[in-house]
Amino acid sequence: MASSARFESRDLARIAIFAAIIVVLGVAGQVPLPVGVPITLQTLGVMLAGIVLGPVRGAAAVLVVLLLAAVGLPVLSGGRGGLDVFFGPTVGYMIGWIPGVIVTGLLARSGRTRGAGPVWWRVALGAIVGGIGVVYAFGVPGVALVVGIPLADAAVSSLVFIPGDLAKAFVATVLALALWRAYPPAFALAPAAPRAGEPVPAAR
């Protein structure tokens, strides 16, 4: 029972830390664009949450940030908060963070062998597919709906974000692998299933 309680406390601490990272990266600043959706570092925090915490804990960290924003705290890019942000042009991107962080975590942790850390190309793939592709799949229609422009125009206007988001995916991959080398417990990786013929490790 005590061991389970410690594990739960560590999980909550990890979720709180990554929620804070997402907030800090968003509040740090933004670059406004004509389409009304600013360039921020907040999606870098979402990518890192998925890679390091995995799909479930990563989604929890994102939900904490969105709930704090909903109650009015200035936790989003540029210090924004309140229910109004959920009716603005960024709403699709914010909603997309949730499936995006889940896909990022699933891909980044797929194919792992027991005792091994993240594989760089799986981490990069997760950040690109989940942190960019999935988020855009929600964000672009959101812009089209709120701004009142055709979906194709919203998609074209989103192309300006691609280079920056690819750079964020690269940074997220480098930071996550560096964190694994420096402090593996941050990832809270459960032991992977042993391969055929391998002995099952004793419970601790």
C-alpha cells in the first residue's frame, strides 16, 4: 500500500511539473500573425509531456493547463485565460493538444524493449505526428470556423507554422533524450514485457 501511495504521489508531481512547463513556455511570449493564431513555444511543452510522461500522464498535464485557463488563470500564450479563449481562433489547437499528446506518447514509447530508453526516431516521429499533425488536424478547422474562412485557406495559412513546429519537434527530441540520460526516473517507464525465453523479473 505504501509503495502504491508513493507511486501515485510521484505521478501527481510529474503531471504538475509538466503542466507548469507548458504554462511557462506559453506565457514566455508569442509572435502574432495575421490569421489570429500566434506562434508560441507552448506546443513544445505539449510534445515533451507526451514523450516524457506518456499518453495518460501527458494528457493529464494538458488537461490541468486547460482547466486552469477555463477558470480564468493566465496560463496560455501571452498570459491569456478565461472562457473567452475557448471561443477564439486558437480553440482548435488547444483541443488538439489532448489527442496530440496521447499520440505523441504512444508513438514515442512504442517498440520499447525491457530496460531500454526512448528510441530517437520514435520520439521524433511522435513529436511530429502527434505534436504537429494531430494538433493541426483540430487547429486548422478551428481557425476556419472561428475566423470564417474556407478550410483550404486556413490550411494554407497554417503552413507558416510548419518550420517552427518542426524545430520544436527537434528540440523536444533532443531535450527528452538528454533528460533520459541524466534522469531516467522522470519518464516513469513501466518494465516492458520480456521477450520469449527471457526470465520474468521478480516483483519489488
